[in-house]
Amino acid sequence: MDNQTILVCKNIVKKFGPVNALNGVDFEVRRGEIRGLIGENGSGKSTLTSIMAGMQKATSGSMEYKGKVWNPDTMAYAQEQGVCMILQEAATIKGCTVAENIYAGRMSEFSRFGIISVRKMIKNAQELLDSFGIKNIKASDVVDRYSFEDRKMIEIVRAMSSEPEILIVDETTTALSFDARELFYGLIKKLTEKNKAVIFISHDMNEILEHCTDLTVLRDGDIIGHLNREEMNLPGAPEKIRFMMVGREIGDAYYRSDFDPSHENEIALEFENVSVGKIKDFSLKLHKGEIIGLGGLSGCGMRLIGRAAFGQEKLNGGKVMRNGNVIDSPLTAIRNGIGYISKDRDTEALILSASISENITLPSLDSLSEHTFIDPRKEKALVKKEVERYLIKCNSPRQTVSTLSGGNKQKVSFAKWTAKDSDVLIMDCPTRGVDIGVKQSMYAFIAQMKKDGKAILLISEELSELIGMADKILILKDFAVSKEFLRSADLSETDIIGYMI
Amino acid sequence: MEGIKKDKNMQNSFGKVMAYMKSHISDVAAYAGLILCVTVFSVTSGGRLWSSYNISVLLESVCVYMIVALGALFVYSMGYMDISVGSQMGVYCLLIILIVNATGSLILAFAVVLALTLLCGAFNGFVAVWLKLPSIVTSLFLMFVFGGLQMLIIESTGQNSISVNLSLSIMLEPWFILISIVIVAAVVFYFFNFTKLGKYTKSIGANELATAQCGVNTTKWKVIAYMVFGVCVAIGTMFLLARTGSAGKSTGSSYAMDVMLSLILGGMPLSGGMKSKVRSAIIGSFTYALLSNGLIISGVDINMVYIIKAAVFFIVVAISCREKGVFLPR
């Protein structure tokens, strides 16, 4: 394979005020490679790639693309020139058809005398979708009809159809369903066969190890090292990479160390023949000191069960019970000691414009209030305890949550419920978008909660997390439980995966 | 050597001040606006601004703006609004006059008005949630209803305006006004900063979904916030009537917008949320009252006053609302 260089970054520095996001990074992209970029949140992966793709400018340093100076002003220009980036967040245009989205900015290809042939555009778009093997999306439909995952696929098709020289993928796969992921891996493989390059940002170690040809590890704005394919195949590679990312030994104590699935006999939360959405007749008993994991592909209904447990969904039948009380609203849930950590951290779990203190105390205000009066000293004491418990990195509890890193934000959403002293916790993807260091401490907190007799419903898309943490795992498929597993040291992802698909 | 160090320190603290100014731009703009108004009008009015007569006139107008704006704070901090207060206040003035003239009881009149404001508050809060309407729609509806009522009542009297047969001059004594606004401001300050009401309304304004997930019955607190606003509207109406002594077709009509402008001048983001502060209502109503009063005593043509107000308003908004995100209420 021809290994010629396509893009070179020299001594790239990026400053955000006093903070250095990148301190003089040298980076090369070669044809035919799938270059993995891995690092903790804030290590500079997204900053580096967004500079390449014209989203922002470097503070200093230079770039060369196809032998010429590269200094793109906008993403549109970069895309035109063949450097295309797919972002973490959805970027389809609402209210437009799939075809219009795919050809956004390039509609002149279908115009004659200023009139765009919609029919031709839709036909072309449909052919494109078909050629990628995407069967469930129709080019003439309005994008709003499709789920987040499908819209992500439409974005990928849009990026692919412009035939980029370099495709940058920023943590897109976490949003994709299992089938779509496989499809996507196939697509980027095809790109490399055509001698193009792919830069692949992900938090998912397995994914990186499986699909990348090269790997670059970043930490605190510096490149720590590179691994080639052979090095990635070595046993012990994941440990080595983790060490490079965090800068210290993570150790074995990542997940729970015990394999004892025992728990107390008292029932903490019970689903009695619950029917909600497409889920029919779901029953479950969650005991004190027990962690029950719910797994499956996204869209299998596991999130719905979590929402129902917190009284956020209207049930079509059955009931959710705790201590003899029916849980039918977040208010009754909280009054009965249930806490809920939403997957949508920034839109549901936290008030970004509020301070750490305001976020942590919000569920507890009801109990802090004495004859209408909420004592600021009590609030302060409560917040101090939680900030210390979770080691939330901040200048002061009055700091706005939006300024925190992903991991620290997630700590705040945990702290809300420990401050409230909730006995039942429903966690929907609690470690999503959180880096390894924080993840490890999250797992330690969850294990401690179990020891303290809390009941936990852990909903996760990561099988390794469920295997590592749960006493019992329920796998859902098409809105029904397809299999139950008990905690055991022998359980592996391959045992489970067949029941998901 | 030492000199350089000192210089650096100076630069550092200057940088800090600038950073503070930048992050508190709306507060800074609000204070600057008030100070600017005071200094400019002190000069242009040739000292008349500080005459004891003018100060008492100023106090009379400030107190209506401030009491209503303090109540409005709870509603606006949720990112909601109420544009019906103006016509509501017009009708309430007429009702108070009619009731007082018929029965002689001011307390009865106040009780009736208070009941009506609470009802309207509940309507605004509850119906908006129930029918999933933006709050502007329900308050528009109320604005038209009350506008119509005002016409009907005044037509039925057969006069252009009616006067109250009771002296309310005690309410215009400076000490009475001062005590009243201090009490209202203190009560609002307490409820806004130290109770669930204020904390919840700010949270609702910042992120309603997250607030609901913390077990807050958002509907209930919306209704309560609107009702608290109603109480302040009732009190403000009493002071308005004390000032005018009579009421006609257009009494009160400008107050909905006046209150909104006062809050904006005070640095309040109309999208509500965590940056809502009690001082916005206090500073804003002073600035707004000063603007109207100062321009007139400075001899500016009354027809120009609106244009100048518009220009000031535009400048303040342009400075204080440069932050990202939504500024307008829902």
C-alpha cells in the first residue's frame, strides 16, 4: 500500500484563554490508514481534528495538505477540498427531506436554468443510500421522521458522498445501533481501500483496537505516543493504552472485584406486569443491595423501563411499586427515595447554566425547607460534603456546571442523589462520555452504594460494564427480556451478544 | 526589577477586573445606566432633579413600577411573561373607584381586586400549562378581555373618567411609599433567594426538564408564581390609583411594557433562569422612572421622550444581551 502523507500538522498550539488545549502537536495523516485518536476528555483530540476541518483556527503552528499550505476558514471550504468531519452532535437540517440533507450545499448539481430537479436529486440520493446498503431510509422522507441513529447515518452518507480525502469521525459510533455500526465500519474500510484516510475518535477501546490501523494517544494537549497494528495486536495492549491515556496505572480494580451476587431480601423496587410503550407485561424485583443491569441494543426498550421506574412514563398497564406506594410521577419517586440519572446529561440531568451548588441541592430543597425557609448554611454544608465525596474539580461550588468537564458534570449528577440520600438509583448510561479515570471512580462509588444497601438499576449500552458491575443482567431484545444472566467470573460478552441481536 | 513585578501585578488585577466586567456585563450595564441617568439629568435639569417636589413625584412613579416589577420577577425568571397586567390594572382602578364610591370601603375594594388578580394568575399559569400554550397567548387573551371590560365599565358610567370619593393622599407620603417598597422588596427578596419558590422558578427558566426530573411539580409552581405576581399587581394598583385619583379608558395600559422594560434595564434576561436577580427589578424601575421624569424636567419635548427611551432601551439591550442563547421569553 502506498504510504504517502496527505496532511501534516506542525507544532499546532491552541489556547482557550489561559488554558492550553494543544501544546505544539505534530501529527501526520497518511493515505490508506484508519488513524485512531484516543485520550481522556479534554486531552485535545476534538480540538486537533476540528482545526484540521476548519471549525476553528490554531493559535500558532502550520498545516500542509496535499503539499500545499492548509489553513481552511470554514468547514464548508474544508469539505469542498476533501477534509470532512462528522460531529458528535446531530447536524441534519430539520424539516428538509433526506435527499436535501445529503445534497445540502451541493444542489446546483441538479439544477438547470436555476430550477432544481427534485426528482433527480431524490433518485440519486436513493441510489446512494442503496449502494451503502442502507435499506430503512427513504430519500424522499423528511428527516424528522427518523431516529437520532438514522439521522447520524444520513450525515455519514452525506460525508461519504462528497468523496472526502480525509474523513474525520468524532465519536459518532456511540450514537449508532449495532447494525449501523457494522455498516459504518464497512464504509470506512472501503474508503481506505480507495487510498483515502480516516481519523477515528472514540472512547471505546474495543472498537479502536478492532478497526484502526494506527493509533495515537493524546493526554493534556500532548501526543503521548503512537501504536501500529502489530503493537495493537499484542496482549496487554489495552492496559498499555490506558496507562498512556491516564498517565498512571489503572490497576485491576476497575470494575467490582467480587463475584458475589448476594443481596438483602427486602424488595426495594418492584415492577408488577408493567406495560409501557411497546413493552408488555414486564415484571422485576429489585432488592436492597442489589445491582440489576439492563442491556441491549439502543432502541430495545431498556431506557423506557428506567423512565417508568422514575414515574416519567404513562403506563398502559401494571404498576411500579416501592414500599407499598405506587410510583406515578418523578415527585412520588423522589419522595419514596428513588433517584434517576438521565442519559441526556446536558439536557435532562443538569441545569448547565446553574452552579454546582444549585444543581446538587435542587432535589433536596423540599427537605431543606423549614417553614418556607431554606438555610444557605445547610445548603453549603450539604454541597461541601458532596464535592468532597466525589472530588469534583472546581474553583468553588458556585462555579457554573457548563464550565466543567464531562466527568465532573457526571459527578454532579451523581451527587444530586447522594445528597438526597436516595435508596434506589436508576442510572441510564452513567459512564457515557466519561473518561477512564473518572469511570473507575464511578464504578467504585457504585460498588460502595451496593455495600451501603442501596438498590441500583443500571442501564447500559456497554456490555463490559454490565458484566463488571451487575449482580443480575437482563438482556432486552425487541422490547422483551430475551435472557437473564447471573453474576459470574466466567461470563463474557460473546455469551451475551447473541441474545441482543 | 520590583517595578516590573508591580507592573505585572497591576496588569493582572486589571485583567481580573476586565474578566469580571465581561462575565457580569448585564449587571455592569444596569448600574452604569442608572448612574448615567442620575448624572446626566442632574446636570441637564439644572438641579431640579433633586428638588424635594420632584423627588416625591419620582418616588410616586418608582413605587408602582417597582412593586409590579418585583412580582413580575417570579414570572419572568421562569422565562414566561404576562402582557395583560396593564389592562388588568386599568380595570382594577375602575373597580376600586366604583366599589369605594358605592360602599366607602377601601378594604373591600382591595379584597375584590386581590381575588381577581389571584384568579388571573391561576388562569395564566394553569391554562398555559394545561393547553400547552405559550404564556404570551393566555396573557394576550386576558389583555383583550380586560381591555374590553375597561371600555364597557367606562361606557356604562357615561363619563370619560371617574374619580374616587376618598382621599388616598396618605399613600403618597414619601415615608409611606418608602416603607411600602422596602417591605415588598424584603418579602420578595426572601421568597426569591431563600425559599423553594424563587429557586424553583429560576430552575424552571434555566431547564424545565431537569427541574421536573428533580421532583418539582412545575405546573404547581408556575401557578404559584403567577399568583404571587397577582398580589404585587393588586398592591401596585392601589398606589397607581392613589397617584391618579381617577381612572379612564387608557389608565394603566402602558404598564405591561413598562414593567418589562424596567426589568430589562435592570439587567434581567427575559429568558429567565439563574441570572435573574431581585436587584434587576429595583435598579430597573429606578432607571426607567428616572428616564421619563428626567427627560421631561430637562425640558425635552414630550413627543421626543419616546424616541429617546427607545434609543436608551436599544443601547442597554445591545450591551447586556450579547451573551449567547435565547434572550426572549418563551
